[in-house]
Amino acid sequence: MPVLMVHDLVKKFGTMTAVDHVDFTLNPGEILGLIGQNGAGKTTTFRMILNFIEPDQGQIRWQGQPFTQAQYNQLGYLPEERGLFPKMTVMDQISYFAELRGMKRATIRAEVPRWLDRFAVKAKPTDKIRDLSKGNAQKIQLIATLIHHPKLIILDEPFSGLDPVNVSLLREGMLDMKREGAAIIYSDHNMTNVEQVSDQLVMLRQGEMVLNGTVDQVRQQFGRIKVYVETTLPQEQLAAIPGVVRITPRRHDLELTLADEAVGREVFKLVTAQGYLPEFSQQPPTLEEIFKLKAGADHE
Amino acid sequence: MSKFRIVFRQVYLKNLKSGTYIWMVLAPLVFLLIGGVITIGIVKTQQPVNVALVTPQAELAPLVASLPKKNDAYQRATKITTEAQAKQALSRSKLDGYAVLTSQNNQMKVSYVSRASGQGLPFSTLDAQFNQLSLQYQAERLQLSGAALQTLLAPIKTTQTTVAFNDQGKAEKRDNNQQVVNTIVATAVSVLMMMFIMMYAGMIASEVAAEKGTRIMEIVLSSINVNTQFIGKIVAILALIMTQLGVYVVLGLVGKPLVTHYLFQAFPAVKSMLSNFKLPGLAAGQLVLTGLFLIVGIMTYTVLAAMLGSLVSTVEQAQQAITPLSMVAVLAYILGIMAGNGVNNPLIKVTAFVPLLSPILAPARVSAEAMSVSAGWLSLLISVVVLVLLYYVSLIFYRANVLVYSDSNLWQSWRASWRILTNRQRQSRP
């Protein structure tokens, strides 16, 4: 049974539709990336899942049931804007949030040092939050989100503001929780992260769901319309092939955008006519490209 | 541990350890201590007014010499007997002033000279003494007997009795200075009530606004029901009030023997002075009433402040959010001071029963003995009923506001939360 089922969700603020008929399901051990530009409706969707605001239409089901107080302890939530009590110690801060999720104080005290170590937090449990660096404070908040081993984890832009080392630690942390069977839904603007950790992808544009599926499914929807080729042929000759939409020179090769993946064969024929070729790769567009493509449609 | 207890403990301990709370508890004691130290300091360092009483006429010298050398008002420099000596002593700041007594055509005349930088001369005392001298002088001149003089000078006999009426309508005698004591107590009650109400209201509004502004509220409300969180906060504030009152009770119990044993022994005058006054309330339970008004008053303002704090998005806006509430408290404070000063018009009488105003006004009026204790209990009952209603209204608005972020002003935020409420009601209808 899915941990979370979102069906036909609609939310309007006045005349503006923030979330427009959104559907998805999330199973145990799955990670769903919710992407979209700022104001696309990601946070509103999270807030409806968390029961902070009521949808105008649609249903949200937790393990097949409507949301009740019984689910509070099975949930981990990291809001987009981070907040901690500056005067509290690391231990007290984590304890407060974890106790609110039903953990026993003794268990929390025993586990905190292990979690600090796991996320390489440069702080002692007795340090005050206000004395921590921004990155370490973010990791404390993340620990407070995960320490009670929730079944559903909601992370609103968790990678925002983290350096590459901490991004990698967080990614590992998410994958660990996934291996434990947690279902994770998170939002992000960095498509590399999305591609590396997500099993599923939902893209919102002005509240509407414009993409939904696994990362591979989403990419395959667009066909193999990208060709990366290292050739000595002049660009004009490649551009003359019907169906080559655009040629973008890169450091060592060229990136060709095709109108249709069948055009790739014509390109291959031309570039291999002279024999050996160090690189020829025909791929679907990256998530980054798909994101820009879909988000760009917004402005057309 | 229940989630209510977790929120309660967090809010209680966080504020208990805060500088604001510690100051709030200590402030009245510090002010009391400072006031006491200043009073003792003034009393100890106060020098008597040094005066010289002289006369150039030898026949008047025995009369001048008969005047007291020292009394409560002044100390005479008896070695100075001439105006020239007095002038010299005045220029050397050894005197605060002097009086020259002369007589012309059997009429006595007194000229006072005082130093601008010296202490003021006790003119009324000196005038009274010179009047007495003049009468003596005239009686001797007119050869009146001592008995005739006594009869002539005998003042009219007056008695003064001030009474206050208790709950049974029975008159109780009060010292003539009781009105002054009542005013002081009523003013102190108004000032303390106002101070505590504003501090607790500010505390809860800042607490809510800070949690909302830092998004801690989102994490908390994804773990706990908003009703539980609200009541956890309010009960924690109630516990802080009880702790504060408890501190005063303990200090009072510890301090009482210290005062009676040491202070009264060191300053017997204080003991006799205090025994003349009846502190209103100590005998008839007004103290309990005042304590309950303090709790109910603070709680009423606290639940409203929590609601107002939930309207804003940052801690910086919290004080602005509770401005309307502060204005009501200031109004109650002004009326309380007026009531303490004996103003007893219909407006004051009626507002002593109006919730939000009554927690300050009613105890002040009871302290000033302008309102009976039973009327005070009725006013308290009205306040309790309104507190319960306001708790539920505040909770409804708190639930609507607490996760709504807006940069608009307070009025627009209020309207937005009203819209959310009405939308919810519409959605919940079948």
C-alpha cells in the first residue's frame, strides 16, 4: 500500500490556482522529487499533505487513510526556511523536536552523538545553536527531521545552502532512509541531485503537473534528441542536415539538438563517413534541459 | 511524556531562564530595595536647618532666648546673638538663614534672611513660634494673668474620624492617614498589574511571532495538534505567573520575621507608624482577590496577545501587533490611578466590571475601599467568563493565522485570517 496517495489536488487563493489537479503516489522505500520554478505550487502541495491548509478539492491518503494525529510521529518535515532556537543547545533542540515526534528522552540522548557523527556536524551536543555555522545548523535541523526514523519524510529544498560535501552527506542520508523503507518527497532546483536520488519525478508549472514518472520515463518521453559528437567536420555541414535544430559547441565536442531521434542516424552517417570517431552519443535530454524546456513554456 | 507536557515544559523553562522573566520577577523587589535605600539614605544624610534667631533690642533678648534650641524643624545656633554675627555665619554657609526680631510701637516684627544655596527655612514653624512670643509679649505689657492668657489662647477642640464601610455595611474606623495609604496601595496595584500584564503579553506575542517567523512553528505543528500547542503555551504562561507569585509569597514569609525582628528593633518609629495603618485587603481577603485578578488579567491579555502574535510574521512586528492591547491596558491603568486617587464617578464604577479593564481597575478600587469585596468578586467572575470565551475565540484565530505569512499590515492580516475562517466554515458545511 502506498505511504502517500495524492489525488486530484486543487488549491486556489482568491483567483489564483496554486495547485491544479495534482496526482501522485509514493510507496515505501521510494524517493519522489518535486520540481518546478519558484511559485509553481511545491510548498503549497507540501502544506496540504501536512494538513496545514485544506485543499479545495481532491484527497490525500496516508496508508489509505485520511490524515489523523496518529500520523504525526511517522512524519519527518524539513521546511524550506530553516528555524531553530538560537539559545538552545544542540542536544536540547534535537530532543525537543524528537520528543514531539514521540521519542523517549533517553533514546534521543543515546542517539544524538551517532547522528552528529553520521552527518559530520562540527559541534558538541552541549554547544548552543547560535554558535554553529549555517551549514552545521542546517544539519542539526536535518537530524531533528530524521532521528525518529519516520515513514514519510517531506523535505522542502533540503539541499539549498549546502556546500558540495554536505550535499553529498545529505544525499547519502536520504538514500539510507530509503533503504530503511522510508518514503521521501522533496523539492529541489538542482537537477543533478534530482537525477541521482529520485525514483520518481513530478514537475509542477503554475500549479499544473507537467511531468510525472520515473526519471528514465520522463527523459524517454522526449526521445533521444541530443547528440554529443567529437568531429572535425565544419558545423555548417552538420547544420545542413534536415532535423538538426541547434548546434552548441562545448569544450571538446558539439551538442546537437534534433527535431526527432531518427535524425540521429543521418548525423551518424555523415560524421562516420571519414572513418574513426572518438565520440558519438545519442541521449534523451537531461533533466536540467527538460526543466528549462518545460519551465520555458511558461514564458511563451 | 504527552505532547502537551513537552510544549508546556519547553515554553516554561525557556522563559523561566530568560533575562526578561528574571527581571520581571526581580523588578518590584529591586524597586522596593532602591526606594528603601534612598529613603534611609535621605533620612540619614538629612542635616537639620541651621538658623540663628537674633534681636538688636535687649528687652527682647530673653524672649528670643526662650525659644526652643532644637526641634523637628530646625536647629538654633545659640552662640550667634547679633545680626552681624548671623550675616557672617550665613556668608560662611554655617547657617541656612536667620531671623531678626524687633519691636516698634509695641508691635513685633520679624525679618527673615535665608541663603539661596541653603535649605529652606521652616517659615510656618518659626511664624507660629514668633506669634506665640508676640502674644506673650503683649499679655505681659497688658498685665494679663497667666490663666487669662491660657483662656485667650485655648484653641477650638476638634476631632476627626474617617470610616470605611465593610461588606456588611458596617462602618470601620480608619486612621486619618488611611486615605493616603489606600492611594499608595491602589497606585502600586495599578502599576504592578500594568507592568506584569504588558510583560506577559509581550512575552507570549514574541514567542508566537518568533516561532512563526523562524518556521519552527511549521515543524511543531507537523508534530502536534494546534489546540494542544496553544493550550500548552497558555498553561506554561500561567505556571510562570504562579511561579512569580510563589517567589513573592516565599520572600514575604522569609522577609516578615526579618522585618519584624530587625527593622522594627532598629527603627521603632517605623513599627509605630505602620501599626496606625490598616493595609486594605489583609484583613478581608482583598489580597486573594487582587492575586486572582492578577492571574485572570494576565491570562486574558495573554490569550489575546497570542492571537495577535500569530497575525505577524516576524518577532520584530510582535510589539506592533499588541499595540491595540497595550492601549486598552494603558486606559485601564489610567482609570486605576484615578480610582486610587479617590475618583468615584459613574464611568469608573461601571468600567470596574468591564473585562480587560477590571483586572487593573477593580483591585485598585477595592484597595482604595471605593468598591466592596463582594462587588470585586462579581467583577472577577465576569472576567473569568470572558476569559474562557476569549480563549476559544483566540484559539480559532490562532489556528487560522499561525501558518499564514504576509507582509501586509495588521488590519489586512486580520482580514485575511477572517477570510480563511469563513472559507473553512463554508467548506465544512454539507
